Amino acid sequence: MSPLSPQATFERVFVSPGLSGVPWYVMAGNHDHAGNVTAQLRYSHHNPRWHFPHPYYSLRLHIPGSNATARLLVLDTELLCGHSDDFGAGEGPGGPRDAAAAAAQLGWLRGQLEGARGARFVLVAGHYPLWSVGKHGPTPCLLRLLRPLLRRHRVSAYLSGHDHNLQYLEEGGVGYIVSGAGNFLEDSRPHEGSVPPGSLRFFFGTPTAPGGFAHVRLEPSGATVTFLESTGRVLFRVTLPPRDV
């Protein structure tokens, strides 16, 4: 069995009974683009848990206990900004391979944000972080293209990975969630001076820890972000207010 096969990386990994009916909404990162994203898109036809309809897509979410809705906008930041080689010189993405496709995705995002004006919460997700104090640091392309849109449309939070640790930052009314601790953790913070002063509220990257993740719970009164170690230990929690709609 190939180490990159769906059995090795998905089917035989997430086998807890509590996950049996949980849908997985997938987005591609730089390592996926180094492989075969088309195959991952097609895998949606083989497993009903695997939802990957398009390189970028929108989900309308119902908030339990209310008539309110939330919107999740899933991006392909490699198509938007270009490839990043983690094992090379450490340089960030150098620009999209297809400028027209990048512009189309950005235009789609603008339209989706305009159409989500009435949503109680709007979450945008992409692999590359916008702000990060970790090894990869902030992504200049996203600072230029996304940051003004997130602030203008009062987006609740931007979710990302790429850096192998857990981080929470706030800037301009937007929460920035970095959750990249599913494989290993890395605790260096070489870009601590590259984020806005006071924006970093939480960081966890202890290499000996057993990994962790971020959980977002949407309720009418707020979106609660909880960072957990894989043991279940709560590391940090913050509640984001509903958008003023």
C-alpha cells in the first residue's frame, strides 16, 4: 500500500466510531499540488464522507437553535498565490502559475462575500496563513489580496494551516486561526516581529506534544474557537461575536 494512498492517509486513519458520519470538507495545500489534486477531487465520488467539489467552493451552514446562517468559503491559496516548497530555501509562494485562474478565484471570492452580507458568521479558509509567527510567516500575496476583503466584509475569521503549530491572532476585527499540528509540531517563532504588535494571542508548538487541532462551534451568540491537544486538553479558547448584520 502506497504511503500516499487514500487508505493510508484517510480511510484507515480517521476510523473512530464518532467520526463515522462526519463529513470532511477538503481543500488543497502545497503538498497536495505537488501530487494529484485532480485525483482528490474525483475521490468525492468514491467516499461520501469526502467533500471536495471544486478547488474553491462555498458552504452555507445552519446555526442550531436559530434561523441564522453562516458561510464558509474554502479557497485554493496555491492557485491564488503560487507554489511553496517547504523543503527548499524556505521561500514563500512566488506568484500564480495561471494569472487568469487566480483572478477568477479572487473575483469569485468577492462575489461570495457580497452575497454573504446577511450571514451571522463568515469564515474563509485557505492553506497558506495570512498572519503567522511561525517558520513560513505571513503570506505577502494574501496580505495584498485578501486582507482588505476580510476587513471590508467583516469576516469573522480566516482559517489556515501550513505552519506546523497552533496559533490565534486578531487584527482589524478578524480572527486568524492557524491549525497545522496534525502531523508534528514546531515551536520556533522567527516571524514574531512580522505580525502587527499585540495581534498574537496564543501559540502552541511544543515538539514533544502529541499534536492538536482547532474546533469552531457556531451558536447564535458567538463563534467559539477552541484549540485542543489531541489528548482532549483545552489549550486556549476565544469567542468571536456575531457580525453586525
